Amino acid sequence: MQKDVELHHSDHTRTIYVDADACPVKAEILQCAKMHDVLVLFVASYRNMMNEPEGNWVYVDPDKEAADLYIANSVRTGDIVVTADIGLAATLLSKSVYAISPGGKEYRNDNIAALLDMRYLSSKLRRQGKHTKGPKAFTKQDRVNFISTLSKMLSNFAGNIDSVSN
């Protein structure tokens, strides 16, 4: 395990960054990355520091957006980010970074506006005191969807870096 290290190399290799504080698919990410020989970097708050976690970890301040800022400032074109944060995903798409939710949904240029709109409307309703449904429970099917989407993405990259487009 590596903690608090900068993993940037002069010759860029594809990296999977994980918004790790509440990510339910850490083991699956490591499994897929190992099969495709891809570096994984988990980014989490110091508040969520684990003893002896598997993989490469960077711990950031416990501020609400610290992990997001670290990821946004560290990624490079062609990297992959696993996050449930739609706002972060939107920021990353403009940097030609691939983003995928823990449930296996790929954030793309053709769906991000609708996702941001839904997030905004839900937030507006909550501010008005109206209760909205929270996120649905994470299911076994979500896990299967995630593995399928990430594996397909990594397989496409292995064949041709341009075969998957935002």
C-alpha cells in the first residue's frame, strides 16, 4: 500500500481514479484493473483512512470537495474516474476523462446535461422542504453492471485508445 504519494510519471499510463469515500466497488475496480494492468489510485478523506487497505491511496483533507478537487487536478486525458458525483463527472468530461458511476452508468457528453438537471431539480425540491427519494439501494445487479461497463471500457482501450468516445 502506498499513502500520500504522487503517482505521476513522465510517460503517462492510463490511471483509474476512484472517489473512494463511499465507493462500494473497490474490490471490483482492483480486480478489473489487475486483469488489464492499469494503475488504480483511491482518493479519500483522512476521516476515512483505513488500516492496510489494498491498492494505492491518497488521503486528502476532510473538506467536502477535497477529494473531487484532487481528482480534477490530477487526471489526464484518457484516464478513468469512478464517482457517484455527477458534478465531478461533468467537469471531467470536459477534460476528455472517462467517468463511470459505481452502478455502472457511464457519464457521457450526451447524458450529462440531463443528469445535472435531475440533480438540480432534486436539490431545489429539498430546499423547498419537499422530501425526495434518496438514492436507491446498491444492488447485486449494480455491481454486475459496473464490472461489465468497466471491463468493456478497459478492453476497448487495450485494442485502441480511441475506440471509446465521450
